[in-house]
Amino acid sequence: MHDNMTSADASADKAKPVIGDTFMGHPKGLAYIVFTEAWERFSFYGMQALLVLYMASYLLHPGTIENVAAFAGFRVLLEGIFGQLSIQAMATQIFGLYIGLIYFMPVIGGWLGDRFLGQQKAVLLGAAMMAAGHFLMAFEAAFLFALSALIVGAGLLKGNLAAQVGRLYAKDDQRRDTAYSVYVMSINVGAAVAPLVCGTLGELYGWHYGFGAAGIGMVVGIFIYLAGRHHLPHDSAKIEHGDQPKLQPGDGKTIVAILALFIIAALFWTAQTQVWNTYPLWIRGRIDREILDMLVPVTWFQALDSIAVLLLAPLVMWYWQRQRNRAQEPGDLRKIIIGCLVFTGACVWLAAGETLSGGSQLSLIWPVVFHFICAVGFLYVGPIMLALVSRAAPEAVNAMMVGAYYLSLFFGGMASGWLGRFYEPMSEAGFWLMHAGIVGAGALLVFLLHKPFTRHLRLSHQ
């Protein structure tokens, strides 16, 4: 649920569009990009669904951890920064670093694609590194090298693949919005299916089967991309320095306002990222997962997280359209406030379940309802925040600022990993109330800064 659209299509707007309406009224290249992205997200989320469980249940335990190459030095470095860590805290901290770096690297990967490699070469190189990383996960000794390959590979692939969607169209082509909607749907489809396949294989049959399935998914994505390469935008020549737009008076205040928005977004992503970090450990220990003598795999709940978004997105967009027809649709800032408050409610819901349980295991209704509340909160924050940044950022730095939005996910992922250490010493209710306070603080900050944000981001109806 927690990644969306593009990192840098502003500069690509100047590229010549690809002509040919052969896929749902769109250039044929869109189909190849969409299916490549779906398989890439299948591989990414399949591995992500297993990672914390794999580390906390198996890899980091004595007798196994000694087999991981270079881990002793890595542990010294990690505990030198974050203090002594239990096995569970170590797992959540490593996961936080992994997710944080996954969303930091597209800033560098997009720059390399634009300036040196070209977007197609960057995508293929990134995909190959991701496939290698997934297959390396089958070998305990290669664990740190596998994570490194996945981080660098995702950095090269993510922004460069998304930017090619925009380059299929002229700047004034109204089909662009629909194209990105289809693209984002492919992300959520991949994210929904992956935990069901990779997660089930990993939990029930062996961790390495799940990681292997993720690697196969990435290889399928590579073949799809290669098959459609001649339908994709050619890598454009570099923009001459003299053609670059300049910053205008007042743009500095706009940039500062956007950076402040990134800080608030990081508060939201801190809570959201826990769904993939500490939350699976909570599901494993606190939820009665038995249905008709079947134990529901923990990773299926990550699938439900994306399925809820797919189910509720049409309803939310219909509701916004109905409000728009009545001239009652809230502006972007108010939507962000609503989304943060809804996500606050989701965390409070988990805390309430723990309080009412009296220490016994909770029924499945608690996490199921939680994911549907989360989905509404995400739809009001994730895509809206990104769209707001892309619209408000000055033309001279638009692509860079949109790409830099992923730094919010970087800091959110890092923070969620650090907060994971408090899950063991705190009560479960207290842990989720802490996250409710974090994302609730985001809503409060947007409310308090509403007027300066509206002014400096040059927003109209908010």
C-alpha cells in the first residue's frame, strides 16, 4: 500500500511521446510497463512479507546467525548506533533500514537514469540486481549481500520505470492521469497477490521457497519488459544546461513548505510501515488465526492490506466525485488531515482490542477491520500527498522534489524500525497508542500550518 506513482516525469514531459493507441486506448508500451511493474511488485512484496518473520523466527537465532557472512561486523555497527538489541528488535531494526534505503535509493537511481545510464538500461540493470537478490536469499551466508542487491536494484528500477509512463504521452494529453491510475493499480495487484503466494510458500513449506518464488516473479517481469522494449520511449538526450528552467522569486518559500510537508508525511509513513514490520509479529502472537482447523498464515494479512485498497479505492473516488459535483470536495490539505486522523483511529482500534481482550488472544475481526480503516487513511494521504508535491513544486526542481518525496518513506521506514524495539517492553495497547499519537501529530501539524501551507504552496480551494 505504501508506494505509488512516479519519481521524475517532469523532465520527461519534454520528451517526444510514443504514438499508437493499441492498449485500452493507450500506447501499447503502457501494457508492457504495467505488467512489468505488477511482477516487480509481486517479487518485492513477496519478499517483504516474509522478511521480519524469517529473521525473528529463524535467521537471527544462535546456531544460524553465525552462518551469515559479515554479520558480526554489521551487528557491531548496528548496535553501536542503536544500542543492544534483542533478536526481535534486531529483526525490526534491520527491516526498518532495508525499507528506508529502498525508498532513498530511487533519488540516486533516477539521477543515474536521467544523466548516465538512460531509463531503459537502468530498469534492466535494476531488475537483474533484484532477481539476483531474491535468489541469494536462498543462501543464509549471502543474506546481507542479498539485501544490498535488492536495495540498489530497486533504486535503479523504481523511478525509471514509472517515469516512462509519462513519456508515452504529450504533456497536454489527458490520458496521462488514467495511465497512472492503471499503473498504480498494477502495484496494488502485485502487492495483494505476493503475500498469498510467496508468504504461503515461505511460512508453510520453507523460507527459501518463498524467496525463490519472488525471484521467479522478477525474472518474468524482465522478460515482459524485454518483449515490449521497442514499444517503450527511447532514452532521451540530456537537456542542455542552458535549457533548464530557473527558480523564480518566491520559489524558495515553496520549497521550504514542501520540505515541511515531507516531515509530516514521514510521521504518517512511520505508522504505515509498521504494517510490514512489527505488525506481523503482533499478528503471530496475539491473533487467534484458526478457521475450521486451518491456521491462517501471517503473511495473508499483508495481502489483505492491499486488497482493502483495491476494494475501497473506487468507492473513495466515487465519494470525492459526488462531493465535487456539490462543490464540497475538501482540498488536498484537508484530505491529508482526514487521512491521518483515520489512520490514527486504526491504531486506536488495535489498542482497544488489546484493552478489551483481557490478555487472551483477539479474534480475526480486529485485524480485518484494521486493514480496511488503514486503506481509507492511505487513500486520503498517500496519493494525495504525492500529487500535491508534483503540482506545487517549482518547475525548475519539480522532478527532483517529486523524487525526494520518497525520502519521507525513507525516514518513516527508519523510524518504524527504531520504534520496533519498544514492542517487547511496552504493552501491546501502549505500542499501538504510541503510533496513534505519531500519525495524529501529523494531522495536528497540517491543521496548525494550514494557512502558511496554502499560501506558500500556492493552493486555491483548501
